[in-house]
Amino acid sequence: MWGVFKFVLFDFRKYFLVGLFLTFSSMIRGEVIIEPTPDGGIQPRLTLDNEGHVHLLYFKKRINRPSSREGNLYYRQYDDEAGRFGIPIRVSSSAFSMQTFSIARASLAVTDDGRVHVMWYYPKSSEMIYSRSNPQRTVFEEQRSMVTNYQEGIDAGGDIAAIGTRVAIVWGAGDLTAEHKRTIFARSSLDSGENFSEELSISNPDLGACACCSLAADYLAADDLIVAYRSAIDGIGRHMQLLTLESKNNEISNAFYGAVHDKQEWEASFCPLSTNDISRDNEGQHWLVFETESRIMELNLTTQNKVAAVGDPFIETRQKNPAVAINKDGERLIAWGEAISHARGGRLNMRLFDQASRSLDVESMREINIPDYSFPATVALPTGDFLVLY
């Protein structure tokens, strides 16, 4: 069908003609629904389970301390029939102070038994924290600290991935003053997070690891985990590295790196404070979105043979914090923020591509400012429409 943006919480009359124009001028099958994060939350993360159900994680400040950055993580499941999110369920066992940078964002994944798994960063104590829900997703277990041996220099968010009953948590650590020696670590579980392996160093130490850049991880197959992270070769080679780990009986049997294309290379003596995101389509192909030299890039992780810039900025300023979603028709929506500082969320921008990677020239038709300390998230709904939260 013809597509149209659905904007919420603003004057319909003012934007009726814009919506009508989009309806008859674009060949977009999926509708793009743009909404603020529910419940006054920030830092939304969205994911799909293997049945196509949508799950949301976000941070919300404590109501009785509005001037503070202290709050909790909450989870909500999307009601497909009602077209809205269900009741919020608290994830974190106790309130904590939110890191002001988007790099410290929490992450979530869902195993086949229905459990939601969440990993997040405690900046005050430099801990990686984990919790999981019951299979009914009505309550979360008491949170647990997951890193003991390799805790030095944890300074950014890790990621969590799941497939079947497997769960993997991944993070970077090491001396903050020697980024060229930092490495990536992981723990994995075969029983939906009941038990985890020991902490393992998984990356090539010669590549280093950027101290304050987030990473992204996902399972390519039941035994193959891919980790996309930013290196710090000689302290300046902050390239996007693609590390694939093959495992057997919960032990790594092989590890190898993909080629680094020119648009993955970034020479910088400073930390870019970047994030990246991975999504999978119905054909099992995985797509990565990341930042290189202040521009958002995309890469098909299955083929790894082409890296492309996503789209021009509104003005000549930095693009940051990308998120990607792919609907049942193979259309890819990529959303990000622009004109961002350490605390400012920036302006929302996005692009839509068809299955053949042809740009459909879709972007926000009005200025939407992302809240401070936040970033966009996107997901494909069962209808084929896209939901964007900010």
C-alpha cells in the first residue's frame, strides 16, 4: 500500500497536507510511526523476539527527584492489537544514576523461552549489571554484577545477544590511558541466563579497543556470534572491527575478523563516543549501522562486501547514535540524531531503503528534537510498519 508518516501529539491540521503529499508521492509500503518514548522515558531500546513481538527497554527518572539523573530501567511489551505498549515493569532492582553519555545505554535480548535479558552499565562503580525476566515477562530477577576479573576501565555500554536458549554479554575493558592495549571480553550462557561461563578475552589485543565507544553483538547462527566494535590501533586507528566467534559446547573454537573497508576506517586521536546497532531481516541477513568520521554508515554483515553512507545531514554537522530496523518486505529504516553534544540529544533524522538498497528518500517532515541524554530507537511492527521512538 501507499505509505505515510504518522506523527503523534501535534496539530493534525498543520500537517495534513504534508501527510497527503507523502501518501501520493512515495512508494513506501511501510508506514513510519514516530512517537516519544512512553512514560516520559529516555534512552529507548527496541527489539523483536523470534515470533515478531516487540519489546521495549527505557530509563525513567525518579518522579520524586526530577532534578536528579537517578532513576530505573523499565520494560514494556507492545500490544499488536491495541497498537500500544503494555504496563511498565521495573527491571533494575534499585535506582541508579544515569550516565550522561549515550554510550552507556542499556541493551536487551529475548530467548525462545520468552525471557527478556537486560544488561546495563553502572558508571559510579564501573560495573556491568544483568537481569532477566521470568518466561511470562511479569517480573525481573534480582540484578547481578557480571564482571569480576576484567573490570578495570569499563567506561561504556556493552551489548547482550540471544538465540534459542543462548545468551552472550560482551564488553570492553582495560587501562583507560592505554587504549591500544584494551580488549573485548565476553561471558556466555547455554541455559537462558541461569549460568554463565567464565570471563574470556575474545579480541586481538594488538587492535586495542576504544575506551568510550559502545559495541554491538548478535548471533549470526546458533554457534556464531559477531561483535562490531571500534578499535584503537596505536591510539588512533578507531576503525569499525567485525569479529566473529565460532563456538562449540560453549567454548570458542575459532575467531576471525572481517575485512576493514575504507568507510570503516577512522583516524582520530580522540574518542568518538560512538554507538552502533545490528538488525536481522526475514532472510537471516544481518545489517550493521555505525558512525565513521561523523557520518552514519551501513553494512550487510552477511556479505561484508560493501559499506555505504546512509544519507546527508540536514546541515553540515555530526550524525550520531544510529538504529536500524527491517520489516517483512525487506525495507530498512535507519534513524539517528544530528547536532549532538555529550548531553544534547540532537535532531531526529532517518532514511528508508527498499530490499534492493534503493533509497526511498524518506525523512522526518518536521523538526523533532531528541531529549537530552537520549537517542532514537526503531523496530519493524508485525504489520510491516516501522515504529520510531526518541
